[in-house]
Amino acid sequence: MNTTMDTPRHDWTREEALALFELPFNDLLFRAQQTHRQHFDPNAVQVSTLLSIKTGACPEDCAYCSQSARYETEVERERLLPLEEVARSARAAKAEGATRFCMGAAWRNPTDTQLERVIEMIRVVKDIGMEACVTLGMLTRTQAERLRDAGLDYYNHNIDTSPEFYPEVITTRGFEDRLDTLAHVRECGIHVCSGGIVGMGESRDDRASFLVSLANLPRHPESVPINLLVRIPGTPLSDTPALEPFEFIRTVAVARLMMPRSHVRLSAGRTDMNPQMQAWCFFAGANSIFQGERLLTAANPQADADRALFDTLGIHPLIPDGYSEATPEDSLLPRKVHFSLTPSAG
Ligand code: SAM
Ligand code: DTB
Ligand code: SF4
């Protein structure tokens, strides 16, 4: 096995990934941190904010999701948000220090008319001077091209879990459908954000296989969100036993080792993690978070708590190249750290 892990690989086997999971914890974290330092400022964390632009009444049956029409959850359905509300939200996120604004819609896939409305939102976010990301479900190649032409920076589409465990979680669209959308996004030049959820009752083998599926894509996603399942009352996964915290940290470390140049996002589930656990995740190679008190429908830590965590750990938010910063008085950004959106993760 390549011990320095310097060059991105796309030929991982599940056995190799499992061997990483099975390393003594200190060895795994030491190696992950070494790899992390080869490619990133270890104290810089990219900050995104999420907004649900269309909530609930989704026809899909994703067993973890508060927004599926098939489950009785507390989520109220909402129509597509007005443009002005998106603009207000993006300005507020920028003032809080986020550099990327991610908009999510509870769709299986967008219609062309819906896509046009989202494109207006992307333009508004770009005008405010933030990176734009959207997650709208499956896309055709033509739709991906329209998003690229609108200036979209990232498209989020998760593979969610291993191909083997996937049918236990979602039956209304297949794993291959997800790969098709990812290929459309990649081929038309939008940065790819793709990861998944751990803690859904999958095995360690599944976690290894999930990371192999991501790392063996033709190019690694630039952004890899690792979500800890948020157990939503009313969904089939609401009573899933909590994942052992060290296993989550191991998953982050293995993701870092297998996709050395990608931003690994410590994503959903941070309200169930204490500051020490989040610090371990950063040490394991996580270098991105969602900031803001709400994810799409679920709670996220308060901005104050994240500010305190960054201060305690000496972490600073990462500023992308060419980013136009918010005014100093309303930004929490103390330092400038540059990275380039190109070249890609590998
Ligand atoms: N409807 C679109 C789709 O599924 O592609 C976009 C939005 S969907 C909510 C985006 C991702 O959020 C999912 O693929 C899943 O990985 C993550 N997610 C949703 N609910 C979650 C939960 N309860 N806990 C953790 N992650 C979750
Ligand atoms: C991702 O991987 N996690 C985000 C984002 N991509 C769209 C969504 C997390 C959703 C958590 C549950 C909720 O808010 O409903
Ligand atoms: Fe719908 Fe996305 Fe939720 Fe699945 S994850 S039910 S596609 S909103």
C-alpha cells in the first residue's frame, strides 16, 4: 500500500479500506493528520451555510429523511422560497462568515421550470459574492450544463452509503442513478460534492465500501460530506442505535487518507457531538462544516458555539481564492487563507 498516500488513488479495494479502519486509533489518526498536512493548512476550515429552498412532500422514500411524503414527521411542507428570502438568507450567512451558500430542494429531480427558478437564486448568491452550491436530486446532462452556465460552483449529490446497504435505505432510485448524476455534474465542469451518512445501522464493511465507491470515482469529489445520521422521529431510522463516536472519527480519518486532496465535511449530526469529538474529527482530517442554526430541517450548533469552538482550537475559516469578503465589522473572519478551486481534488 502507498504509505505516504500523496498521490490520489482510484483503485482502492474494500480490504485496503477495512485495514485502515482496523488500525490502532492513534496510528490511524497520526497518518490521517500527516496526509492532511501534506495538502491543507491544518488550522483552516471551510464554512458553508445551508438553506432549504423547497421543503417536504418529497416523493422519494429515503429512510433517514424528514422530508419524504411517506413518513409522518414534524416537517411542514413549503413551496419554493421567494428570491428575496434567499437573498436575505445568503447575506446573513455571509455576514456570519460563511463563504459558500448551499441550497437544498426536496425533489426527486427538478423540472426545467423549477431549474430556471433555482438558476435565478444561484445568480443572486453569486451577486452577493459567495460560492453557490445546490442539491436538487437527479439531473440530466442538459440540466447540469444549464447550472454550469449560470455559474454554479458545486453540486451536492450524495451516494449516501455502500452499494450493498443502499437498498435497505432507499428503494425509489438506485445507486447507479446517483452515479449517473455525478457523472453529468463532473463532465460539465461543476465541482462535485458527494458523501453520505454513517450511523444508519450499516456495518464497518459498508462504511469501507461506501468510501471505496467515492474514492474510486474517476476523480475524487472536491467536497466529501460525512453526515452522522440525525435520527428524525417518524422516519424508519428514528430508533437506530447511536454510532459509537470513535467509529465516526475513524470514518473521517479513512476518508481523509483515501481522498487526500478533498475537503472532508463534518456535516450533519454535530448537535450530537461534544466539542472534544468535533476536535478529534478536525484532527482526523475534517476541514469543512455547515454553520448556522439549521441544516435543511434539523438543528445545527449555534453560530456562537462554533465561534467558541474555532477560538478554542485556534481554527480559522478558509477564504477561497477570489472571494469578496464581507465588511470587517460583520464578518467573523480574522485571517485570510487562500486555496484554489482548481485544480480538482484528484
Ligand atoms: N432531495 C435531494 C437529494 O436527496 O438528492 C437533495 C436534498 S437531500 C436532503 C441531501 C442529503 O442530505 C441526503 O442525500 C443525505 O445524505 C443528507 N441527509 C438527509 N437527511 C439526513 C439525516 N436525517 N441525517 C443525516 N443526513 C441526512
Ligand atoms: C449533506 O451531505 N448534508 C446536508 C447537505 N448535504 C444538503 C444535509 C443534511 C440534512 C440533515 C437533516 C435535515 O436537516 O433535515
Ligand atoms: Fe427526498 Fe432528498 Fe429527502 Fe430523499 S433525501 S426523501 S430525495 S429530500
